[in-house]
Amino acid sequence: IAGVTIIFDRPFQVGDRVSYGGEYGDIIQIGIRSVRMNTLDHNVITIPNNKVFTDVTSSGNYGALEMQVPMDFYIGVDQDLDQAQEVVREACLTSPYVFLEQPVPVLVRQVILQEYVAVHLKARPYVFDCKYEKPFETDVHLRVLEAFRERGIGPPAILYRQLT
């Protein structure tokens, strides 16, 4: 019954990039008894349909080639935030993997990471084909790291207040 329900309800399709039960990868087959997923490590996972039917499954692209690829960056609170935000946006927009028909927002918020106060920049660009998700992440992170280094934008660090 679960297999027939999955085929008609279509919580995902063959080719979708999904997250299920701690695994992440592409759906390669939907059958009456099970769903097969190829993980990004090239392991084929077989998921019984009754599990898919009762558990939460997240689909990153639901039938489309393009997919949002959120990326996180952290800088110190004493760094040039405007410049850092522009570096992240530019790295996303100039990547050969970016899907330019979607906007590239870069969200900013202050966070506490262990003993550090930091600024968290979250880019939300789209990759033009979900199979390039990891090369896209790598390309953007390498570009951002180099640009941060060139501009002297540093990571979170413990800052001491001077008491007067």
C-alpha cells in the first residue's frame, strides 16, 4: 500500500536530491516495495516504502534541475561587514555553477559560537543543476576564503574589553 501511495502522492521524483533518515542523495528508483537513493558518496541506499511513507523526507529540488545551496560563513564582529557581504555575494554570482535567474541573498546575523561572538553570513544562491551542488559549494568557499584573506577579513576571535 505504501508503494502505491508514494507513486501517486509523489513526495519526490526520480532525480530529486533528498534528505531522508540521515542520508542525502539522489533518488534513482521508485518501486512498489522500496525507493533507491544514490548518496553523494556513491552508496546506493534502499529504503523500504513503509519507512518513506511514515517518516519525514526533504526534497531539495522537487523535479527541477536548479536547487538552492545555502552556504555559511563566519567573520569576527570587528571586521568590515559590508565588504564581507559583498565578497560572498560576488563569489556566488561569478561561480560557473550559479543559476543566475534566481536572486542571491546574503543574510547576516550576530551569533555566539562557543566563546566567540561572530557574524554569520548565510548565502542562499541556486546551482543550475543539483548534481553540481558540491563543486558549487567548494568553488564559492575557495573564492570567499581567498578574497577574505586578500582584504584582511578575519574569522571570529576572542575580543577583550578594556575596563576603565
